[in-house]
Amino acid sequence: MTKRGFTMIELLVVIVIIGILAALVVPGVNKALVQARFAESQSNLHQIGLALMLYSQDHDGKFPIARGSIPYDKTWQEGVSTGDASWQTQLIPYTGANEKIFFSPYSSAYNPKGRKWSYFLGAHAAEVDRQSQSPVPPERQALNLNKITAPTSHILAGEDHRGVMDLTDSDKDDYDTNNPAFGYAGPDRKVNILFADGHIDSPKRFDAKKMAVKYEGVDPSYTGYE
């Protein structure tokens, strides 16, 4: 009995069918992967929020101080002074020593440079408050939970979509007109944002009518995040 092999046309048909199936499956897999990363980032922010609240309870309503370009310091186990530690380091005792919550697979998937620390600490209100004093004190103040008048709209923390996060500059904040969340997000990319009342939202852009970065609440004229 003569064995019959596949003809070239049959092989091409099979290859085309496989290609079509792959084209149908891959987008679904990619979408599921993005959704999983997105959900993990929200979970991380939720845990960061709990750690921030526990920290504030021990510090008269104040959150960790964000001080600009501060490297992450592994010596937190031995006790690092607040003045020399990044805000993430200051929170470590309140996270169960879990460092993984400071890494977002969602934001770092867009910006590979942000492979280590992926979140910023909202501190603009503290800086504005500092600038309002005369003479202006040299140190940056810590955000004070007790001064926030609109907790449901006040940005407490969120994803850094700029992709500049690294171990030498882990202390991202939103002082002055620094925009860690929305500046590089893109028109269709959502950004996970933690608000002072504990809820997490995922807007595509900053809305000054619904979001606040000052103690006094929303400021429709504010353009620092746009």
C-alpha cells in the first residue's frame, strides 16, 4: 500500500489555520495578562494604603516624609533614621517586611526602567503648606492626614508611569509640578491611584474637578498634573 504524504497546498492550509487561531488567541491572552497585572497593582496599592494608615497612627496623623532623590536602603532591618530613609523604607515595618508591594508589574511593563519601585507618595499638599509659612522652613514637611479636607478625592499615592524609578532614586513624590502619575500614561492607559479614604480608582488623566493634591480639596485651576 502506497503511503500518501501531505501536498504543499495542504501544508499551507494547515499553516494558515494555525496562524488564524494564533491571531485569535494571542490578543485574549495579552488582555488577560494586562488585567492580572492591573489587579496586582491595585492589591499592592491597597496594602500600601494600610501601611500608610498604620504609620500615621503612630506619628500623630503624619505620613512618611518624601525627600526627593533618596536611594532605597537595605539596612532598614538595623534601623535607618527617618531623615535618611526613602518613604518605602519607612513603611517596611508596617508591611510585614514585604518589599514586593512596591513593585507594579503593570506600570513597569510599559516602562522597563521602573523595574524596582513603581509607586509615588502624594506629598504636594505638604509642600504647599510649607511654602505658605514665613520664613519657609528648610525641611520638607510630611503629609498630615488630619489636614486633608476631602479624603475621597485627595491623591495619597499611585503608580509612577514615567519609568524613571530605580534603586538610586526610589523616593518618588509629587512635590511642586512633578507629575509622576499621568505625564507619560498615554491617552488610553489607566493609572491606579490610591485616595486618602482608602479607595482606589483608575483614571486615564488628572481631573482637577474630582481629584485633589492640596489640603483644601479640589482646585479646578490647578494644572500641575496636566
